[in-house]
Amino acid sequence: MIIVFLGPPGSGKGTQAGILAREHGFRHFDAGSLLRAEVESGSELGEEIGSYINQGRLVPIRIIGEITKKFLREQQSERTMFDGFPRNTEQASLLTESLVELGQELDHALYLHIDEDDLLERIVNRRVCRNCKRIYNLVSNPPRQPCSKTGNDCELFQREDDSEEVFGRRLRIYQEETAPILRFYEEQGKLRTIDADADIPDVSERIRTELGMARNGKA
């Protein structure tokens, strides 16, 4: 099974993708994490990527394409999911072509829907553990266990692209460039809409129901 998570920034795509990875063995293509890892490496490519991320702009298709094909070649699995990619119809077409090259096909595009009024609150309260990279929310999902990497309290920080100013730009870009891919997948009969305006466990259950999966079990 191959799925894509869609939705505006702050809708919970990364969180829900992480749950599927832990509970159902999905290989997790997290474009944002892969791009940020490159930035942290200090490479020339990382510096270029960082300039786009910090301005709330989309990373060029040529960079995303390289990362996507490398992931598909190295991480072939019966269960794969994409989070943070594709972000526009050009990238959606690129993903389709990359899958075809490997004899694979996308099964579902899961759209996490949430009202815009609730998005900003989610974003400004979002924090990431500097060590294990797990995502938390200071209000709805604070750390309740030690960091899985260090065994100590999570060392939380706010990503630059989670600031209120950058979020505003990201949301505008989403509305202009990313939202049209909903039509792209709807026309293919692959779009599934999930009401994401709920607690994390409730949204997870809705996703499992849509995919025909039992909690902590196989499809």
C-alpha cells in the first residue's frame, strides 16, 4: 500500500504519518525532515534548501525529485507513505512517474481537513525535540515521556518555519499551489478526506477506518 498525506501546514500530517509508521510498519517519506537533515549537514545543497525553508518558499522540483527517487530505490517496501510531498501538481506528476518507473502505484491520497482558524494556534505551539526529532504541541500534545534518544527530558525548540510570520506565507503558498492537487487526486479517484479537527487518537482512528486497518494490527 502506498499513500500520500495532504493538508495545510498544521493539519497533523507528520504526526499521523509517524503513528502509521510505528503501528503498521509504513516506510515514512517525510520530505520536511529529509530536507532539514540536509540543511543540518551544512552542505552546499543544504544551504540552498535552508534559504527556501526559512523564507517559507517551496523547495525547487529538481531537489525534491532527487530525494524522491533515491528514497524509492533504497526504501522499497510493501507499505510506503509520503508526508510533505507532493506539494503541487508538478510534484504529484513527478511522484506518479517515479512510481511507474518502479512498477508501483499510489493507492490513497489522504486529505486532512481542518478549519484555518485552528491552524495558527497549532503552529505557534508546535515544538520539536532537538535529539529524537519527535513533534509535540505545548497545548494539545506536550512531551509525557523522556526523549527516546537521550533518556532525558526532551530538548524542545521552535522551527524557524513555524513562526507566525513564516506560517502566514506558507498558508498562502498552500492555498495557491498545493490545494489544486486535491483535484488532481480526486479526478483519479484516490482522494480520501479525513476530518482532522479532533484529538490525535481520534484522527488516527478515522485514518485506520478509511484504510481498513485495526489498531496495532495489519490491514
